[in-house]
Amino acid sequence: MQVLSEIRAPVAVLTLIRLPSQLPMGRKVRQRVKLVEVRLDKFAPGDWKSVTAEAAREFPAARFLLTIRFAKDGGAWPDGMSRHDALVQAFALRQWDYVDIEWDAPDQTELAPLLARHSAWTRLVCSRHDFTPAPEGLAQALDALWSVARERNAAVAKWAGVLADPEREIGELCAFSALHRDDAMIPSAFAMGPDGKVTRVASALLGGGWSYGHDGVGEAAPGQIAWPVLDALLQSLPAASEPTQEWLQGVTASMALAEA
């Protein structure tokens, strides 16, 4: 059996909602960042050019993920307003490695031709955000997202949501990532809020997937871990072929020490 790290290494994504110059991150830490999600919805459109340029300068080793998130999905872009022109503006600023589009985006049809024109160098992150427990149940929600992401030829399927029964569903969520660790599409599945913090580490370790960390100033989403802590945990903790309760408890204990 292959060791998980030989299949795919987990990635700590830095979510950027402030200018890099405002962050308590030293030069050596910035050089370790491999993937930056630039939340352009958190900045005024008139500042996008300077934000993008500063991010590229301050994180020289990173790839870049473009996100313009609707308010209903936890962002600052007005619900009901198309993002087509905003994405045209963003694509004119730089060549993005990834772009995040929600699985149920109301402007999906309008955006499809634009995304297709950039698909040779910009891969899709297909995301789903459930701020209340998924009505169909966690397993069905994850399967539904995975199916839509596959249909859209996404590089990453991302689920972030609230768990109805954390004691039971934390293991279920981590098992989903482990199940898909050999797939070409990358799993990025974790729970929101304090109960789901362990999933931000465990799920990425098990699936070789993505997890998102905040910039050290404050969370961009409920339950995020500071990026330096998240990256250290993903690089130092052992993976497991199965998310046993003992292994999850070990991850939780290591997180508590790292955040102390």
C-alpha cells in the first residue's frame, strides 16, 4: 500500500482578506505559503490591481486562487449581482491558477463561456457552503457536491458546512476525504465552527486535500486556524489510512498544543 504522502500532500491555503503589508507574518513564513486565496470580494474593485500586485510580490512561491464570494455563501459580493464583469476585470490583472465558483451559483450559465476561455491555465474549485446542517444529510451533501464538481471537470471539490451531529459526523467527513484520496479531483472538506476545527487538519491529512487558514489577524470563515499553525500541523502530523477515534483524538491534542 502506498503511503499517503506519496500520493498527494495536503495543502494549507492562506485566505487573504487584508493587504499582506497588514499581516503579522514574517518574510520566511510568507515564502513558505504555496497557495493563496485572494478574496477580491473583500476589497473595493478599485483596489484589486494593487491588492493582486502586492500579493504576488509578498508570496513569491505561491499559486493563486481567485474568489469573489456571494453574501449568501459567506462573502461580501451582493447576492443577485452577476460576477461576470468582475471576473473579466480580475482575469485582466493576472493569470490565476484557480477560480472558485459555487456549485449552485446563480450566474453559472453566464460565467461558463468566460471560464471556458481561461480553462487552459485556470482550474476550477467547485465549492458548497452549508451554514445550517445540509437538509439531505452530510453524506448525501458531499456526494452531491462531488458529482457536480466532476461534471464540471473541477480540480477541487470544496465543502464547508455546519454538522448536525459533530460527534458522529466528524469521522464521517474525514472518511469521505480518505475515500477520495486517490482520485484526480482534490477533496477539500471540513466543518465550520469550533466543533469542526479538527476536520480542517484531519480531513486534509487523510485526503491529501486542501484546508484554509486565516492570515493571523482574524478568521475569514468560522473555525479557521491561523495559517502558520495549520501549515505546521499538516507538515508534521502523521497521516492515517483510516480516521480512527484514537487518531482523531491525537490530532485534536496536537492542535491544542500548537495553538497554545
